[in-house]
Amino acid sequence: MNETLLVKSENSPARIAVSFCQVLRGLGLEVSVSRVMLFVDALGLVGLDERDAVYWAGRSTLVADPDEIEEFNRAFAVFWERKQSSGIEVELPPISVSISTDSAEDNDDLPEDDTTPSGPTLQVRYSALETLKEKDFAECSARELNELRRLIAGLRFTSTTRPSRRRLPSKHQTRNPDLRRTVRAALAMGGEPIHRKFVQRDHRPRRLVLLVDVSGSMEPYARALIRFAHATVVGRTRVEAFAVGTRLTRITRELSSRDPDAALRAAARAVADWSGGTRLGATLKEFNEIWGLRGMARGAIVVLLSDGWDRGEPEVLAEQMERLHRVSYRQIWVNPLKHTPGYAPLARGMAAALPHTDDFIEGHSFESLERLAEAVSA
């Protein structure tokens, strides 16, 4: 007989699935991100109403080793059926937001032997911080946005490097001999080159260029993305930031302040077309001709943060994206709308730019910005 689960929640199946996977990890099971995504997709198909459907969806996607089945069954009983289990010791992060369950009358129907703990018990609740990281910027309250600003300011970046023409002394043998140092060392040994010296290529940080769309359609996300740009400018070397709307505005100097609020105010004053229209093709052409092709974008990582809505001709945007792609090291397009169920890049600007994009990722939440930071630092 297919039983009904006791866990009921107004939250999305994805958030419930992530919390359950955290419990499994706490028990020592190796649950990769790809398996979590498969479990989320499976819950989207089978729903949360029937116990057997949820059980087999989890077991077929999250269990990689038959030896893990017993631990999976125990965690499933505690999490989904609200039963007590002894011998489970799991350290969970600080807890603040709990999963809502059925009414007390439903819980009273449980057998008495299930309600009396015989050992250490496992209590499963959501972490408010984890929930906030996954929340869409457009749905955040003013208090949540303030907390997100602190998290964004704490992002850390590592600089990717590129080979330089400069040579440095090497302690190890390489293919490049250092004749000058070798001759000097030989003079001290009566002209015999006993100690050979070598050089190695130096590496310089690779430049990062951020083009942030501040048009009206990006209003729910623009300020959070500008915060991300500020964290990048102050936390990484060789960074250039531009605001893109109906015109192109360089805001690197404005974002160089260590105070995030002061930097955002300075950037808002510098951008005259904030929350206006979008002319991606024309502004990208201006960037290419004035800064990009003359050296700023050569060998750089270029990140465009935009929803792809463009009032201009898509042919112009495609041409400028192709020109930029020829000189840049990598192009990343960040679209906050990509996480929307059923999303397809059908906007004319997005469809024109996508063939010239190396990475197409989301940008609607702090969690997606963390993935962007990892992609930039890769």
C-alpha cells in the first residue's frame, strides 16, 4: 500500500530535496551536485504526495553504493516520515527556518514506539542562510537584500594568469638558458661554466572586464550585480567595469572605493541612463572601438551581465560579439532569466549573442554569483 508522507511544505521541491541531501551528506554519503539535480528533476515528475514514489526517486538518484541503502532508509524515515531513529549523530549548520509539517492531529496518529526516542535524535530544518542564497533577487525583501550585500561583499576571487614575455630566474633546469648569469658564474670559476643558469616565463594576472546591463528590464537585478562588480573590483587585480544601457559608462573608478554603499552611490551618479532602455549592439560597438580592440579586451575574460533584451538590430550585436570574441580569452554571458522554468533564449539580442558565448550561466541569486566567481577564477 502506497503511504502518504507526513512532510508537507509550502517551499519548492528543490529546497526540500537540497535539505534531504544535506542530511545524507551528514551521515557520510557522497552526494554530488549532479545527483542532487537529478533528484530535484525526479521530484518534479513524481511529486511529493506518495511515499513510494519519493522513496524510489531518491534511492535511484542519490544512492551510488548498495552499502549506503541502510543509511538512506534511516535518513528517509527521519526526514520524510518524521520518525525517530537512534544511533544517528549528524552535525548540521545553524538552524533557523524549519520545514512545516501536518497539524498536531496528524502527528498524534503515529505509533507510540515511534514518538519515544531511544537514543540521539535527528531534527531536520532549513538553514535560513542556505535558503537566502538560493532566493531570487527580485523576490527578496529589503532586509534580505541587506544580508545579501554583506554576502556579496565577502566573495573572494583568485586571479587567473596568462604567460608574459618577461623572464624570471629559475631554480630548476628549463629549456631557456640564462647566458648572462651563466657567464658571470663561470668567471668566478676560472671561466668554466660549471653552474648553468636558467630562466622561466613569468605569468601576469589575466584582465577581467564586466559589462553590467542597468536598463529598466534589469532593475530587479542591476543593483545586486553592481554589488558583485564592486566586490570584483576591490577583490581582484586588473578589473574593468562598465554600465551598459542606451550608452556605455565606465565605472571602474567609482567602484574602487572600499565602502560598498559609497561605491554604489558613486556608480549611480555616474550612470545617466540607469533604468532606461537597452542598446546592446551599439554600446558593445563603442566598447570595442574605444577600449576593447585597442588592448583592454585582448586576452581578457569578458563577462556580460544582461537579460538579452535589446532595442537595436540583432545583426549589430552578433557582429560586435564576434569581433570581441576574436580578441578575448573567454566570454561569459550571465542572464538572470535563465533559471526561469521553460526559459529559452528567444529574445533577439540573446539569440544573436549566444553563438559567440563560451559560457551561459544564471545570475538571479547569490548562489549563481558564487558559480560565476568560480567560473571567472577557473
